[in-house]
Amino acid sequence: MNTQIVYHPLWAEQKPLADIFFNYEAFLPNTVTPKHQHPWGQLQLISGGIMELHAAGQRFLSPSQYAIWVPAGIEHESYTRRSIHYCSMNIVVGQTLGFPLETCLLSVTPIAQSIVNDLRERGVKVAETLADKRLVKVLLDQLTLGQALPQFLPNATDKLLYPLLQALEADPASPKTFKTWAGELHTTERTLARRCQQVLGMSFTELRQRHKFIYSLQLLRQGLAIKEVALTLGYNQTSPYIVMFKKYAQCSPEQYRRRLG
């Protein structure tokens, strides 16, 4: 059984270092951040894995292509199953104009990711030079322009959908068809499709693709060849898998692997 590592945020009970300040960590596998809140807004950005954050009764899964935005005063906790590079961008309330009022995912552009990587490599916690201040201004502009998503992988306690959601969580590559699911849940395909859209805000096909995408990130990190990943996910060829991956990651599986180093 893996031992959990507890991480206590450095500034959870301290005054902000500046209007905008950063913190960087290298999280080991099975790192838990207990429930806490901040008097400032916080963007949590990662690279190399997935962060799971719970806030306001919702679960947010964040691949590297998304940041999790947590407004000031929102209690939250997080968990990482595998090692990741973590960055928090902390923004005092007066500087959060343009950011959502609710906890959500924000898409991260390549420009924003490059700026975060540069600041992290240089250990910049507070922008002090004019050049760094300009970088942070561009970063803010890029992040506030990012598309806001309520959840990448929605969850629900709906009695009809709960077994389906649990099964996809356990086996994202399951070949079970939508028709088979409808039969096992003793409902019609039309009713099940309508419930998915009403409760989850997306179709079953979209939901399954997102589970496959998250699972494929894990497989790529394990070193599987792209063809092996595609076959594991149930694709007969690599091209449909690459198209699906680009849809969510804005890069190819090979480009993602190179970023992992």
C-alpha cells in the first residue's frame, strides 16, 4: 500500500507576498493537500501528470493543458496519484478581474505554459524586474482569455448514471457499447442519452473520449509506444487516437511525450 505524503501550503495562513506571487513544488506520488482556503484567488498549474481537486462538492481533474481556478475563500483539497511539477499563481482579490466567480478549469495556451515554465525554471516567486512584470501581464491576459470548463470529467450521484460513471473510472478502455449499457441499466438508449446530456452536460461518446484521454496520459508516462496506447484504448489504428488526443491536448501524443522529457 502506497504511503500518502501530506503537503501543507506554504502561505495558507500568511499574508500575500505581493499582488501576484508564485509557488513551485515537485509533488511525489500520492501527495495530499488537506482542506484549506486562501483570502486570494489561486490558479493551480501542473505539468507531467494529473491533479485531482475537490471544491464545493465537485471534483476537478486537471491535465497539464488546463489550470484549476479557485476563487478567494473557497475551501479545497487536492490529490496527485503520480509525480508532477506544480505551480500556484496566487492573485489578490483586486487583481482577479476577468476570472470566473466559480471554481473551474481554464484552458492553458502554449504561450501561458511557456511563461510558467520560464518563471519556474528561474524560481521567480514575485516579479521584480520590468521584464518579468511584462511576462506576468501577458500570462494574466492569456489565462483570462482561456476557455472556462466546469469539469473535465463530470461526476454525479444520479442513480441511472452512477454505475456507468464508476465503470468508466475503473476501465476507461472498456469496449462496452452504448446499447449494451442501456440494456444493463434497464432503460432505452434515448433515455440514457438524454440523461447524460441533462446531468453531465455532454454525450456518452464525449464522456468516454475524455476518460480515454486521461488514461492515455498515464500510459504515455509509463513509456508505452503510441501504437500500443491506441490499441489499449480500443482503436484499430493510431490516427483516430491522435485526433482525439489533439482535441484535448492541443498537441500530438509524441509532442506531449517530448515535453515530459
